[in-house]
Amino acid sequence: METQGNILAAAAQPNETACGNAQTGGYFINSFFGALHKETSYLYEEEPNWQAVLDRTMESATYKTDRLSGCTPQHGIYKMK
């Protein structure tokens, strides 16, 4: 996995609220760590890459917040350089 560069990411787009809970914290950061763990697992057969980590993070955080009572779906954004 390439380790040089910059990633700027936000959990929600303008006019959205980033959600979380007291047990696991923010859904975005929780989704990020889950995606990073999966992408770098020795059981994962694909070559790890940051694009896959971030895409999986966005998809997971949106899925979690879309089904949560009291929270509007959040659609994270990111830019890599």
C-alpha cells in the first residue's frame, strides 16, 4: 500500500450532520478503521489501496446513518493528493 501523500476527508457534506454514539464514536471514523482493517488484513487477497479504503468508508458510513433513527444519512467527502 502506498504510504506517501495526503488525504483530506470529512464525515458529512455541507448541511449534513455527522452522527455517532457513546459506545463506538463517530460512524465515519468507525467505518474508516473497519475499512482499513479489512483492506490490510492478511486474509484479504487483493492488493491494498487507499481508494478502496475510502470508498468502503463512505459506503459504510452512509449505510449506517441511513438506517439510524434520529440521524439523516451522511455522505462523506474526500480528496487524495
